[in-house]
Amino acid sequence: MRLARRRQRQYITGIDGLRTLAVLGVIVYHLLPNVLQGGYLGVPLFLLISGYFVTYQISKHLMQDGFFDIRAFYKRRFKRLYPVLIAMLVLTTAYITLFARPLLYHIKAIVLTNLLWVYNWWEIKNGQSYFDQFGGISPFTHLWTLGVEAQFYLLWPLILILLFRILGKKKRVSRVVLLLAIASAVEMALLYDPGNINRVYYGTDTRAFSLLLGSWLGLTWPLNRLRKNLIQSDINMLNGLGIASIIITIIGFFTLNGQNPATYSGGMFFYSFIGMITTAMILHPGASMNRWMTNPVFTWVGKRSYGIYVYQYPVMAFYEQAIHVGVHPIINSLIELVIIGVVSELSYQLLEKPLANYDWTNIRQDLHSIKTISLQGGIKMAFSVIALGIALFGLSQPDHQPAKTAVQARIEHNHQLAAQHNKQLAEGKKTSTEKSGKLEKKYNLTAQQVKVLKNTKVTAIGDSVMADAANSIQELMPQAYVDAKVGRQGSEAPAVISQLKSDGHLNKNVVLNLGTNGAMTKETVNQILSGIGSNRQIYWLTAHVPTKPWQQTVNREIKAAAKKHKNVHVIDWSAESNNHADWFADDNVHMDEQGNIHYTRMVAKAILNHQ
């Protein structure tokens, strides 16, 4: 087979180190969001790198040659992007068709929008939140990034050429690019809606500032104009800036919660700016950052970073569908990392390297020239044909929304009953209750205990687990006001508490079930406790989420809060229910009817013990 001529270009090995930092941040965030809550900041680093090199190459050609070959640019970029993407879409769709058929819902739209590079816009309206970790991550959610990058590759050369023609001088163009970056960040802040983060998180316009900061750097810090020989004081300054920017970036990986409003009001822009400084210091031949960020491991990961990024979500989604990772989160995370590495290496060796410089204009001639196929080649071809056939079969299926599971139907029903009960309480109407004798037997309580509970005012705040148990709680404690929401994150609780207090529904006894959907920062825990106040008794249920890696972290947070605050009482639901699989539905998180009874009894006993 004939290969296209390799283009001569300067390769900055330290950029592979930056790519490694970025991809590890993203992967560890997905595997252990409680450990690296800001790991998603790896994405802006990828965008910065793309923005820099695209703009640097275009501006260099425009300045030196007076023109830029857009067709050749498109050909190179999309030849790089498409093969891995198509392979991932085919293999993932085939797996879903065989083993996870409910995920076939919307599969045709997902595949089509990815092939057209507009998936991020489809995600805004139809996709799950990037931070919705409990409900089972979609194996495609992360592909929004490719849509943003591809749109940039398609439009930016045209925009940049137009800017050069209108403004003439590169300095003027760079000023406009910087203003566009700032405008994108301002738009993110203005459009931010805590109830719908998808718009600003996935939107090309609201994420463009990372690409544009990279582009601004490409105009003001061109690689071919950077001097290698510097005086020692300048070298020290560049190295100091590089080290400081890396440290700040890593701090952001650990601290910048993706659901914190500050993230969208300048936080993400700030870390993109810091990432730009890191990039600049690595690129400068007079500094030491390029050498420091170069080693065999970083080179290996950096060269495979595209495949690693593309395949990570399917591996995690399907592995966590089969394995309860919450019991041994670190061990399972290491196993997932190994699988991601193996899949990415296979992709690199079998797909990316062979096609990197292949001249597709020769494909017909090369196919005709093949006379015999080796055993290895035959196996590859058979596997590809079978996978494609299964994927096409899956794509041909009717696009029916999966029927609600028994758990989903029960949670929805109980949530509606709780809403009606809350309305009666708010209007001062008498709520209907079961006869005491029946409740005593059902919840294994004494007549006196049931009598006390009937007159005990409680506010229960939680997520889908609380929503599931709401009917049982209000049956035993008719004065309980239950505010529960499917998918609720702990970071949403302070605003809920503030609203309940304002409406007069925050009672002296507050029951919390927060942590099913992810760990909370110390700041969030403190905000929750501060919002409730030290004059109220707080009963916090530990999380039973054996399928998720944050279970142990959440429960440590709850127990630590109880040690610091006398009014916080732990209800150790996780320990109590640990060996009672018969209390749970198939997901082993939400209870069945028997589980709801035990859950409610534990809450009731805890409240009675502190009356």
C-alpha cells in the first residue's frame, strides 16, 4: 500500500505530557468523582492545545505564503478524527445491541449527530447532565467535545482568514480573538442556569473561550519566533510560571466542583487561562518545561490520548453495569484503567497508526491488488464485518423509549403522593392516616411510639431514595414534609433548605438522604448544616450505593459531620442494609416495599431516641 508523504513539522514532546495530564484528569474524574471533582478541567486543556496549533499553522502560512490550503487542512483533520470515532460508534452500538438494549433509545440520532459533528447541540436538549453520575453514564456523553472541536476546525480557518483580510496586521487580529474569548466566557456566565447546566457546558459558543485562548496564544506566542537562548533570569521566570501554572491546575482538579456556580462565572475561564500559561511554558524552547513534561509514559499516553478519551466512557459504562464498583472503588478503577489502556493500544496499533498517513485516493487500487488474505487479516475482517452487522441491526430497531421499570414507576407514584401530602400540610388540612394498630405491627413499634410519631413535625430532604420512601415516611409520620427529587446532588441542597425555611416548612427535625448521586465537598456539607442551623436536630442517613465509587467517601463525610456537630445524628442505613439484598430492587440502591419499611423504621427510631 502506498502512503501519503509525511509532512515535516516540529513535534513538541512536552505537549504529550500536557495531554496526559488532561486525559488522566478526565478519566479519574469519571472513575472517582469524589477524589478528583474538578478533573473535567482536562477538557479545556485539550481545547487549548487544538486552538494553539490550528491557529499557529494557519497564521504562519498566511504570513509567509499569503494563503492557506483549507481543503488540505480539512482532509488532515477529519482523516484523523473519523476512523476512531466510527470504530467506537460501531463497537459500542454492537455491544448495546447484544447486552444493553435499553440504550438503543435515540441511538440513530446519537450516531448521526456524531457523524455530522453536532452531537453537543443534540446533548443540550436530549442528553444527560455531564454531572449525572448515578443514573448510569451514557457511553456517548463525552463525545460532545469532539463536536465542539470539529465545529472549530470547520469554521475557524474561514473566520481567521477573514479577520486577516479585514484587519491586516496579526496584532489587530490577536486583539479581536482575545475579545472573542472574553465574550464567550461572559456568555457562559450570563446563560448559566443551575437547573440546566447542559446549555453552557455543551454549547460551542459558551465553551469557545478555551479554543480562543489557545488561538490567541498561537498568534502572540508563535513557535517559530521563540528564542532558544535566554539569560538565566528569563529561564528561571519561565520555569517558575510553568511550575506555578501546573500546581494551580492540579489544585483545580481537586477543588473546582462542576456544579458550583462560580465554575461558570469565571472559574472555568480562569483555569483555561492558567492552562494557556502552562502550554506557553511547554512550547518555549528556552524553558525547561518541555523537557520536564517528556518521558516514555507521557509520550505513550499522549500519542494515544485521542483513543483513550474516545473509548473511556464505553468501557466505564459497561464495566460498571456489570460490577458493583462501590465496594472496592480503587481496585475497580485500576481494572478499568487497564481495560481502557488495552482497548486504546489496540485502536492505536490496528487503526490509528496504519491510517495516519494512508492515501485514501489509492483505496480502490489497493483493494484490487490484494490477492490473498493472511489468517490475522481474515480474523480482523471477520470481526469487523460481524461488529458492523450487529451495529446496523441495532440501528434498524424501532426507536421506542424503554418502558419504566417497576422501581421508576414506584418512585414516581410515591413522589406524587408526597406532593399531595405536602400540599395538604401547607394548607393546614388534616392528612389521612392509617390506624395505629396496623402501623404498630407494620413497623414493629409500640402504641406509644406511633402516637408520638403522629404528632412529630419532620422535614425530609433527599434524592430518589427519599422519594421512594416518602409514602412510608408520611404514613408513619403524617406531619412530615418531604422534599425529594430524583437525581438530586448534595450541592443542590443548600438552595432547597433556604427555600423550605423561607416557606416555613423547615421543621425542628430534619432528615437528610443526600449522597446517592455523588460525594459532597466539605464546603457543601457546611452550607447544608449552616442552612439548617444548630437549633434543629439533623438525622443523616448513610448512603447505600454499592454500584458507585463514592459510597465510602459519602459515608465518611456524614460521620465526620456528626462528630463535629452535636445536633447531627447518623442513621447508618448502609451498615444496616449491607447484608439484606432482599430489601432492594434490582439496582441494589432503591428499596422494595420491605426495604422502605425498614428504612422508615430506622428514621423513626432515631427521631424517637432524641425526643
